[in-house]
Amino acid sequence: MQLAVLMGFLLAASSPLLHRWFGHRTSLVLALFPAGLAAWLLLQAPEIIENGSLLLEWQWVPSLGISLTFLLDGLSLLFGLLITVMGACVLVYAGGYLKDHPDIARFHIALVAFMVSMLGLVLADGLFTLFIFWELTSITSYLLIGFNHADIEARKSARQGLFVTVAGGLALMAGLVLLGIASGSWSLAEILDQEADLREHTLYTPMLICLLLGAFTKSAQFPFHFWLPNAMAAPTPVSAYLHSATMVKAGIYLLARLHPELGGTAMWVGILSVVGATTMLIGAFLAIHHTNIKKLLAYSTIMALGTLTMLLGIGTEYAMTAFVTFLLAHSLYKGALFMVAGILDHETGTKDVTQMGGLRALMPVTAIIALVAALSLAGVPPLFGFIGKELMLESVLGADRFRMLLVLFAFVASILTIAVAFIIALRPFYGKRHHTPLEPHEAPLSMLVGPALLAVGSLLLGLMPALLGANALLTSAATSVSGETMEVTLSLWYGINVALIMSIISLGVGFLLFKRWDNVRAKLSLLAPIRRHGPEAGYESMMNGIVQFSEWQTRLLQNGYMRNYILVMLITLIALIGNSILLRHSPIFAFDLDVRFHEVVVAGTMAMGALFATTTRSRLGAVVSVGVMGFSIALIFILFSAPDLAITQLLVETLTVILLVLVLFRLPRFSNLSTSLERIRDGVVAAMMGILICLLIMTAWSIQQFEPISTYMIENSAPLAYGRNIVNVILVDYRALDTLGEMFVLALAAIGVIAMLKLRHGENSNGKSGESSKVTTKEPYDG
Amino acid sequence: MVKSGTIILNTAARLLMPLQLLFSVFLLLRGHDEPGGGFIAGLVAAGAFTLYLFAFGVSATKEVLRMVDPRDLIGIGLLLGMISVVPAWFMGQPFLTAQWWTIPVIDFKASTPLIFDIGVYFAVLGSVTGMVMTLMEVDKDEP
């Protein structure tokens, strides 16, 4: 299974090739992948529902607790099915939506890669893998929002989405690490199984705050909600998939996943229900400000995400049922509505609902799909959305804390949502026909299949909730979320109760609001100045502040002068090493002074070389004397019988001299640039550095806290690594990973040097003569 | 300016380069047991090319290298390094666990550390030669 999922990345990478083979039908071919995975998940479903969960083990780096193990229980099964089924629909839909787009292959790469990351996220058992997949979804989402990269707004929105979610990702990482430390395990299955109560742990509060920050940014909870409407710059298939059905629910998934272990405390209930309810109300309230159909849907998605968070916060058995039902219902209708929005945009050339009207006759199928999906959004029987909403209201009425507040918020939000649903279902399709930029006609089949399927799903599940094993699936999911065995039986009719009455009233008020929408909007525009000071303004000023700060510190620390860099680095080193060596340990000199005459000679040569290099006015002389120092060091290595080091030192020294000689030609004439005061400062810093390193070496020599690792290396070099040259065995065997890293660093440095030289060279031959650089090449060296 | 060398340098370089390269391969292969290894061998080989560069200039050295750009050598080195990582996976062991095989007839010990070391060799050789060569190339073309 893991292989099948990870193969998706290969599939994504090969998408340009598939385009060459299959042309317009590539989307259909790619859609086979999620469809296949969905079929596989369905085949596992009976076993998961029977046993509770299924663990597919795959160790990756066992010594660090990193595994690729997949945990399949009710919750991940529900999410996995949503991701794969929606994925197949969206891929088919995107094939029609972006049919003649030149970059459709690039789109497919990012979309399929996202799909795989999201699946990995909901299936991962290891905390590390969960985090990696989490970040991958942020990155692919960034690429997809910025898909139209020629558009500056799209780029800005993509960056904003990335910053907000990745900043949250950092908090999440801290939270996951704390979770791992507190529970003593890096596996979700073990964490969920264990007896010890994490709620009592001293790390509970910081852990919960970090995890919530990660979840809230990802799932666009107030006050981090602003990135989601901006993310609507993405092509509509992306909005339908990432920004309503899947990615934005990743945070919700995480909260639901950890609910059995972390939920139920006063802190959890307080934060989640209040933030969730606030998000719900604000999302619904801001939605009716907008006439752009995608923004309308985006804010209504924020409302739904808030609802889900609130339900997790309430945490009663009823709320758990409502949570899974609402989750499924929302994905079905919101996905369909987004795709309808895409059809309208695609066919009419505008996203403004007030510019549309009377399209019913021209696009009958789209109109029906929109009506069904929107009625589900409004919560009108007999659609599935109705069941979800009834359960939601019912759980709010049964909340243990903040009951009045939650009921009020939920009631107002549902009125506003109903108005939004009517706007989307009726406004474009009924009334007077408007002139639109494009001549509208019915969408192609490929764009209708997906939304039609989802709309039919909303209808069928509403009429017959027991159908398709939905009860069993939701029971299993609710059981994973609550941590206790639950029985979910959905039905359309629960009898006349408070929730039903609230529903009926809100339907009526919502419809009135829809009728007077234009007036309401005019009044709401008076609020614009207040909205300008919302969280987004805070984000903007913070980002500006960061840019200003980094400009300031760049001017101060990285101003392009080599001498400045060295000074900053040395002072930092002196401060750090000096702090720990002088203040935290006292320097120790416990060794015998036992030097031979030839050692003194070699050391003296080195000192002479250094002295000459710093005082000479000839560059060539300086290079040579630095070379003398280098060769003396090689000599020391030989004296202390380290032939490998000596050879390396000799070779490096030789090549350094050669490189220096080559560079010398490019430097300007030698001159005194620094004042004598600056030179005294440099001298002091240099002397301090020298003394400090000397102290460090002497201290390190005297302190022997642990058994030196070299003993192990020497003993095992021949029997384990089959090599007698320990230096080489360390490089290629014991510490091969470090060497691999160093190889990459070396390669990067070389490429950097080559690129910089070629770039400057190119500038010069274009007649711009390297003005950007501090070193001019005009003056030939006459040394 | 770096000019092409004198007769003595030219003759010496022509003779020394093959010897140096041979020596570098020798150092590379014996490195696991005696002083040597990929890093040192790579430096020696880079020294060989640098000597040749000083003696005959950039274009002649490029001809000696034929189709191989030093920058490609860096890539080859990194690739070999990564390849040596993989076999352990197939044996069900952690990443980078050394694998040893003995080739029967010539009694040669082949191993992933050796492949890795050859990777280091190429990466070092490519990096140093690439840098020196670019420096000289840029130098030569300037007024």
C-alpha cells in the first residue's frame, strides 16, 4: 500500500510524458490512480469496520523512531476515501477546465503530488512522516495557488498561503515533538493505545497550544482565516479539491485524530468551541459581503471549518456523530458547488454572480447540480446536508459549556449560510439574462461528471443514509474520533424538536435575506473601514516588519565586504566559545610540557609565516608565507604519524596556492583602506581568537569525560569495515552520511564559484564591466 | 596573465599527467587499507589537470578531457555516492550499511564503500578542476 501511494509521486513526475502519449485524455488516465486507491480502500473497509484499525508496518529509520507505517482506522478511511474519490472527480473535471492550457502538464504534476501527500498525511502513523506529508501539502498548495504565475495577485496569494501554513507547520513540529516526548512514542497507534493520560502531563499546555496553532493555520480558523479566500486565485479545480474538501481539513483531521488522547479538558473545550464558533460566524458573515462566486464559497468553507472545530470542542457523543456527518456532507456539496462555480466562470467569463442571470435555459444540467448541492448546503431535506446540520444544531444544544453563545452563533451562521446557498443556486440561473463576456452554453461532459456524481451522492445519502454502508463507515470514523465505541444511525426524521424548529426559522429568514441581498450588501459596505484593520492587515504589517528588519541586519552584518563577514563570524565565535569556556567551565591546563627541538623549529616556522603574511605589502609574498604555514602543518602531521592527514594537507595547500595565484591577478592594487584604529580592532579580535582556540584545544586535551570513540573505531575498523586505514574507513563507512553531505556542499560551492565567475564574465563582455562588484578588474596586477 | 608554459614545463606536464592520474587511481583503490582514498586521489588527479592547464592552457586541456565537462564529473560523483546508498535497502538494512562482495577469480573485494569512495573522487576532481578551469578561462578572455 505504501508503495502504491508513493508511486503516485512517480506518476506525478511522469505526467509530462503521459501528456505526450495520451494528449487530452491524460486526465482520465491519471484519474485511474485515485480511483484504484479508492477501490483498494473500499476493499479494506469491512475489515477496518470489524476490527477498528489496520496497521501496515514499514520501518524506515527505526533508530530514530521514523516509520512509513500506515494506520488505517475509521477516520483515516473516511478521509482517504474523500481524498481519492474527490481526486478522481477533480482530475476528470480539470481535464475539461484546463483543456487547452499550455501548462496543463505542470498542473497535473502538482495536483497528483498533492493528492499523494494528502493521502500520506491522513494515513501516516509516524509523527515524523505525518509532519513531512503535512509540509508537502503546504508546498504543493503553494504551487497550485500560484499556478498562473504571470499574475502578481496569484503569486502574492500563494506566498501568503505558504507563509501562514508553514509558520503554523513550525508550531506543529514543536507540538509533535512535545507529544512524542510526553507520550514516549512516535507512533500514533501506540499513542492512542497507551494507558497513561497525556492530559495530566506537565507538557500538556505547551503541546496543545503548538498543535492548535498548526491545525488552526492549516484549517483557516480565525484569526488565520484570511489566506483561504485569497487562495481562490488558484484554478477552480484546485479550490474545489484543496481549499474546500481536503487540504484545509488537514488541521481538522489532526485535531480529530488526537481528540481521544488530548480532548475533553477545559482548555481544549474552551479554545476549540470558542474559536470554532467565532470562525463559523465570521466566515458566514463575511461571505455575504462578496459577489465573487468563489469568494462566497471560500468564506462559506471557512464557516464549515469553524463548525467542525467547534464540534470537536463540544466533544459529546452527539457532537462526534455530527462531526463525521458534517465532514462528509460538506465535502460532497462544497466540492460540487466549487465545480459549478468553475463551470460558470469558464462558460460566462465572469466570477461575479450579480453579472449572471437566467442561465437556467442555457445550462440546464449545471443548474440542477447547483440547485441540489446548494440545497444540501442550506440544509434542506431530503439532502444529506440536512442531516449534517440537524445533528450540528442538536449537538450545540447539548453542549456542556458556552451553550447559549454557541447556539446563538450557530443559529445566525446557519441563517447566513442559507442566504449564501440561495445566492449560488438561484442568482446565476434565474431572473433576467445579463450580458456576459463569453456566450454561455452547457459545459462539456468531462466537467459535468464530477459535480453530478457528488450532487447525486448528497441526494442518495440524504434519502437513504443506510445505503452504501455509510452508517457503518461513519460509525467507524466516529469511534476513532471519540475513542469509544459508538453507534451511528442516521435518518432524515428525528421527530419535531428544537433543532428542527431552528432549521425551519433559519430557512425562512435566510430566504428573506437572499431577497434583500443587494440592499444588505450596500449597508455592509459601510463596514469596509473596519474590515481593513482585520487580521490580514496584521499579517501585512508583520511581513513588512520582517523585511525591514532583514534589510537592516543585512546592511549591518552582510554588507558584501569580506573583512566585515570575517569580523562578524570571529566575534560571534569568540562570544560563544568564550562564554562556555571561561564562564561555564574554567580552563584547565593539565599536561606536561615535553617538546623536542625539531617541534619548536616547525612551530617557529609557522609563527614566522603568519607574522610575515600579516605584515607584508606584497600579495605574492603573503600567499607564499601562508603556504609555508600550510606545509609546516603537514610536517606536524607527519611528525605525529598521521600520513593521511599530511598528504591531504599537502595537496590542499598546493591547490590553495594555485587558486590564490590565479585569483591574485584579479585583485586591485594593494592599498591601505583601514584606519589605524580599525587595524588595532582587527588585531585585538585576531589575538583573542588565537588565544581562545589555544585555550579550547588545551582544555579539550585535559578533559576526558567519555571513553574516546576512536578506541571503538580502531578496534572495529578491520573486523567490521574490512579496512586497515582508519581515516578512510571513517570517511566512507562509519561517517559516510556526513561525507555524503560534505560532497554535496563541495559540489554546491564549486557550482557557485563557477556560476559567479561565468556570470561576471558575461556581464563584462556585455560591456557592463562588473560595476555591481566591489572588486574591479580594470587594474592589472603588476606585483 | 597566465601564459602557456615553457618547454621544460610542457614536457614535464606531458610526462607527469598520465603518471599522476595513474597514481591517483592507485591511491583511490588502496585507500581502504593504506594511506590514500577518494579525497586524496581526487586532489592528486585535480593536480594533474591543473599542471596540464598551466602548461598548455584551457582549450588544450578541454581536448584532453574530450567530451567530459568537469561540471559533469561533479554530478557523476554525487550520483555514485547516492547509488552506493541503495544496495543496503535491498538487503533490508538501514540506509548506507556497507555491503561487501568478493569477486572470486581475481579475489577482489568489491563494496559499496568503494563505490562511495569513487564518488568522492569524482566530486573532488570535478569541483577543483572546474573551479581552476573557469578561473583561467575567464582570465584568458578578459582584455
